Amino acid sequence: MDSFLLVIFIIVGLAGLIFQVEAGAFVGLSLAPWQIIKLDLGKKISLYAIIITTLIGSIYFISISRWLLFLLYLVIEAYNYWGYMNRYNKS
């Protein structure tokens, strides 16, 4: 199920970027890294997914001047990073 959701979130995120749908870009880009973390595809892949989606989403929301969505997006990405730290940095 997590693999299916990952594919759906990637499609929704890309469609949101291509067709300029803010909600699609927000949901797809913010939830895809979480699914990668849940699938446990690896420490580096999870971190790269968080970094890449943060950069793409930040550039998108800044370019269309949606500052509230940009700030909320950063909060979601910080939550993704927190989940990453909890998953892979257990002592």
C-alpha cells in the first residue's frame, strides 16, 4: 500500500507542478518523502528525497508568491525530516 501511495503522491505532485495546481503540488511533494521513509528504501534515498522535494516545492511556492503555503510547506518538510531522524538515528 505504501508503494502505491508513493506513486500516487509523485503523480499528484508532478501534475500539480505542471498544471499549476497549488494543492496538488503541496500534497504530492510533501507526502512523497514520508512514504519513502515508511518504505525504508535507505537512509540516503530518504534524505535526498526530503532535500529534493524541499527545493522543488520552495522554488515553486516562492515563484508564484504564495508565502503562507511556502511556510506551511516548510513545516511539513521539517516534520518529514523529524520522521527521518527518528527512523534512522536511533541510538
